[in-house]
Amino acid sequence: MSGKKISRRRFLGLGGAILAGTALLPAFGAALLPPGGGGQSVRYGMVVDWRRLTAEDIARMSRACHEGHNVPAVTEPGHEVKWLWGESFDRVFPEWEAPYAEDPRALSLPVLCNHCESPPCCRVCPTEATFKRADGVVMMDYHRCIGCRFCMAACPYGARSFNFTDPRRYLDEIRGDYPTRALGVVEKCDFCEERLRLGLEPLCAEASGGAVVFGDLADPDSAPRRLLAANFSLRRKAELGTGPNVHYLWRGVEADA
Amino acid sequence: MMKEKEIMIGLIFFLALFTAPFWLNVGNSVTAAPEVVISAAAGEECLFSAAEMRERHMQILDEWRTVSVREGKTLDLSAGGAHIGFEENCLTCHANREEFCDACHAYTAVNPDCWDCHHSAGAKS
């Protein structure tokens, strides 16, 4: 830098120009962004019309998921591996007490990874083996997982399972092309990421007979958003601020209110 | 006070131990590197030349798994926009894992854990 001096008048003038430019940026900023980027974002989510699902329906969905992803059927207690399974109402929504309703333990709901907006599992993962994709899918990179199980401790929904044993020992048959997992990694639902690439809906939605509606929650005209607009719905432990993207429809509650 | 004798004995012992691998292998024949048996469907072209593959397949596969799993990319533009897929792209043709992969890996004492999870037809041992 040479010792060139800047006059006070010019300094103040430049400062004012920068201030004015910053104020105008929101109005013209869009023109500066690269074309095609930004703007359109996808946020995958799921609406479960669980009143239409029987325990058999949920078992069928679970089977479709587990067979499609080569999920091992480990029987040892505490070592089970699950991506999607049925759980009784009082365990899915423990904060919702309904002492005079029909037996909440008799009601079964499908539960899976909620693909949260701010997933605590991704925050605690020391290797970024689990991460949130731009389209909302909370992905697992099994190549990077070191099996520390921090994510399992962080997940408020118990949606993650650890492979305590070689999972292939518990697969009577390895189906399809979906890879199995290895000993010592954590696994979970990935919203059928391999099918989304091909434009197909997740296996559970396909096996649910229309009771599970999958789609883009960022699009107000998508099928799940229309359902959510027209019905009351709940998310699991939404008060924790994780922002679950799996919604449970509460049909009939409007009539009762 | 210097214990020269003890030091010399110690030094000789150390050098003998340190160079033992060379002495023990003098006269042993060197195992020849295995020939890679390439079985590829006729008319199908590889994404990269054999020389490049031999040299860089681990980096290519590592890069592929990163961009496909973490960035969701399915095309490799450096390979002429080829679809990224170790199993779809490589193992469908090179379906002889024992000769194509394992022979060299065993020779160089490399133990890749690809097969713990990937199980397509070509990945079966």
C-alpha cells in the first residue's frame, strides 16, 4: 500500500454507498444467485393415517421394509435391529394421557426414523457418519460409522439399532441388491433413499395400502401437505424441538372436540 | 568408565536383530504377482483404462462412495457422465471376484471390507 490519503468526505461517501448497497441487497440479491440454485427445496416427509392401519398392516409394512433392506431378524433381547415396527399408543405418545379412552395399549402405530429438521443424532455423531441431506433425509454413511452409539443415546425415538453381531447370521436369505450392514455399525430407516432416486415411494408407503402418504412437505400442494392442512395431526415429542417429519393424523378428533 | 566390550556386544546383537529379515530371506524365491484374470462381457467398455484402474481404483471407488452416499450424486462427469455404481458398473462384468479382486489383494496383504456389506452377484466369493 502506498501512503495515498483518503479524504474524510470520500471516506464517508464510500461508507454511505456500502450501507445503501447492503440495504438494497434483498431486493436485487436474487439476480446475483446462480441460476437454478436456491429457491426450490425439497423436504421429504410422511403422513401416517394410523387409524386405518391394523397390527397386521403394520407387520406387513415392517416386513416389506426389512426384507427390502436386508434388516437382520435378531432375536436376542436388546440386540434387535429395526427400521420400522409397530408400537402401542401409550409408548408412541406417552405424554398423551387418555384415561377413559379405549385401551391405548391395544392401539398399534407404525414408528420409524422421523427424519427430524434438527436431528440430535447428526449433532452428536463424531464422524459425521449420519448427516442431514438437503432433501431432508437423515442419511447413514455406514462406511464412516465407528459404532460409538452416541446417536442412539441422542435419538429421542429409539429409531436406531446397533449391530452387536454379524447381521448376515440373522438373514436367512440376502435379498435384492441392497447391501447388508457390517458388525459394529448403527443402522436405521433412510426413507428408502435408494427408491427416491428412482422416483419411487418408500416401501412402507407402498405396502400400507394408502394409509401412509409420502411426499414433499415443502410443497403446499403435495399430497401429505393437503392431508395435514385438512386434518389435525401429531408429531412425536415435538416439544423437544427436533422437528420430526413423520406426522400422525388424528382423524375424528375434530368431531369429538 | 566405559564398558566398551558390553557396548560392542550390544551393538552387534542389535544390528543382527535389526537386519534379520534380510538375512532370513536371502535365497528365498520371490512369489510372483498374480495375473489378473479379466472377464468382461464382449462389447462392454470399461470406464477407465486398465492401467489407470490398476493404479487408481481405490481412489476412484473411495471418491464414488463419497459423492454418491454423501452428496447424492449419481453421475461421474470425469468418466464421461457414467453412472456411479461399483456393483452396477464394475461387478456386473467383472463377476469373478476371486481372480479379479481377491488374488491381488491377498498378494499385497490388503483386506478391503467391501464384501462385508456389498453382496451383488459379482461380490459373492
